Amino acid sequence: MTESFKETIAAVSTPSGEGAIALVRLAGPEAIAVADRVFRAKQKASELASHFQQFGEIVEGDRLIDQVMLSVHRAPASYTGDDVVEISCHGGVLVTARVWEACLRAGARAARPGEFTERAFLNGKLDLTQAEAVIDLIRAQTDLALRSATEQLEGRLGERISRLREDLISLIAHLEAYIDFPDEDIEPDVGEAFRARLDKIRGQMEALLATAEQGRIFREGVRVVIYGATNAGKSSLLNRLLGFPRAIVNEMPGTTRDTIEEVVNLRGVALRLTDTAGLRASADAVEQEGMARTERSLAQADLVLHLVDANAAKPEYAGMENAGRAELLLLNKSDLPEHSDWKTCDARRISCTAEKGLEGLEEQILAKVSGQRWDIPSAVAINARHCDCLRRALEACDRARAALLENLPPEFISVDLRAALHAVGEVIGQADMEDILDALFATFCIGK
């Protein structure tokens, strides 16, 4: 632990702005001493039992700042594992700042972003997956995202990674015992038995990697891009899906010149709706940049809502490839006579102005993006960092398996398995090799 983590930190833990109550939090070896310097009540902060509250005043010298409730959480039974003091003051912007500043002048320093949770990890209160779940919980916009973050915070993902890591440690320990102690009566678990154990580990990694896309959608939502020619009604469709007038709607073509993004909760799935600039030939530099942004949005889309004017002829780009992305063709303005180009077209016919054909559109959008099951028994899903670690671990296991099939010396296999163990350990913040030695000596009676 660096010197900075031996310091006492303070921060306002509630959002800025007016509210009924604000929370100022202190953590560190001097947290209770700092509280004693600013808190005036029947009992000092240092005299309070852990996890009890006391009504009192925050003062600086003889100047009263606010009347507060103060609680002490003594180490190690606190969020960070350090001594923690929490001050519940009135929620005004100025009074909250004054309470926090009094704590800083009394000996604390301003906490860095995420430093309380970082200390919780360093003190062993959370593993890395649980620490990441804290911010996921705060940012959750749907019930599924909230459920996924909650299960990760409870340690479900960490438990699966820990079991995977233990399996790898056991496999490496057996192999290295065979390498290092050839004179001992250690049965070499090689050939089919070794490969079966390795394949089981690889299967566990593949199962976790299969949740990566699910995790991205839980955290970021489904990227739905509305695109089409100018004046096809894209902004009107965005407004209808959102339920309020977010984008400007005008009969003049080219009204939207930039991408507009909003999030809507659809049956527990967050849809990140993006309205884009209309596609047409234009010499206007601003409009050209808008269309370039449309192309970039299309490249990142999970679902494309291709909106066309049913009264007009089929546009030149109508058959444009979308690199395998799901697409839903919508014929807008269906309350007016339809152009002959669309007579045999298999598309959903809607009218944003007449509100025709919109009642089942949400279900059709969900059907297009629900190739994965949303209502699953466990909502635990990995994020991009976990995915990178597990992918490296799987590649290392694949190399070890190939070395095994080629009958290479066991030392080569051990090197790759150690690389896999290190990558798996990175997921939960454990990459210690000492565990291998512990498992090795606990499993085999070496030196008896």
C-alpha cells in the first residue's frame, strides 16, 4: 500500500445540488481524530461505539456550521476496512461544502475519484469484480442492468473466477510437482486425464466469454440507429419512441445535421436510440460531416431502423449492406398513397404523424435484438476488461493443450498454464504465484 493510502481522506458522497440531506465521508487512520476536532456533542466521535449515531454540531473554532448526525464505523467493520466517519448534514450546496472544508482543515485531504472503493479493494473488502460492480450499480438504467450489477456486487462473478483459478492452481501444482520431484511417488496426471481437466477449465472460460455481449448490453444498452433519406421522418420516429419531442421536426429536408442520442427503457432493456442526418448528395460541408457521422453510427449499431418515405421511389442506397447487423425496414407516411416501388416489399408500414402501425413496433424491435435471452436465471455477465483477461487466459490454455498433443516437455505446458493463471487472477485482482506452492505442498507429502 502506498503512502497515500495511509492518509485520511474526505469527500462529499452525495450528488451536488440541493437536497434534504448530504453525506460527508471520512476514511483513514485519523478519521475519528479529525471528527473530534470538528464535532461538538455530548459524546466525542472517539467515544462513540461503532455503527452508532450521535446528534451534534459541526463547528470550526467557535463558529457553528451545521447541526448533523455523525456515525463512526471502526476498522475493519467498515466499507473501506479503515476507520470511517459519516456526517449527515443538511443538503444545501454551501453548507455541505463548509462541512467538508472544515474536515479538510482539521487534517483530512480531498479524496480522489473512486478512492473509497479502491481502499475497500486494497483492504480485501471487495475483489476487483465487486469494485467494478459499484459503478455499474450507480449507472444502471434498467432492471436487468441493476440485477446484473447487484449479483456481481454480491460476488457471484468473483466466486466463479475464484473457482476457475483454484482449478488452474491444482492443475499446475500437480504438473510442477511431477516436474520438480521425479523421485517422489507422484502419479503424473497426464494424457487423457490431464487433457480432460484442462478442457473442463477451457469450457468454463468459454462460458464466461459467451456472456461478454450480454454484459455490454446490460451496461451500455442496445445501440439502435435510425437512418434513411432526408425528410423520411426519422426525427418524428425518435420522438414517438421516446414519448416526448426530443428532436426538431420540420418539412425542410436536412433539418437534422448531427446525431442525437437518447435512452429508452423497453421491457427492461435499455435502447440507445440514435437519430442521424439524412442521406443525400450535398455540397454543404456541415451536412457532409453529419452524413459521415451517420456512417460511423451505423458501423457501431446493434440494430438499424431503416426508415423510408413510402410515397417516394426506392432510394439508391436502399439495398446497402449493413455488415450482418439486424435491420428493420419501416415504410413511413403509410397514411398517404404508397409508391409502386414498395408494393411487394416486406416491411412494416407506419405513420408517425397519424400514429399508425406504431402499437406493435416496440415488440418487433425487441424481437430483432433478442437473439440472446434477457430473462436469464443469472444476470452475471463480464465486462470488456474481464473479456480481455479471459481471452488471454483461454489462448494460453489453447497453447498448453497444443503442447500436450504434440508431446512437448511438461515445462512448456507449465509456462502456458501459469500465463493463464495470471490472466485469470487479473480479473479479481489476484495474480500471486505463491498459491501454487501452497497447493503443491498441501496436496503432496513432499519431503516426508
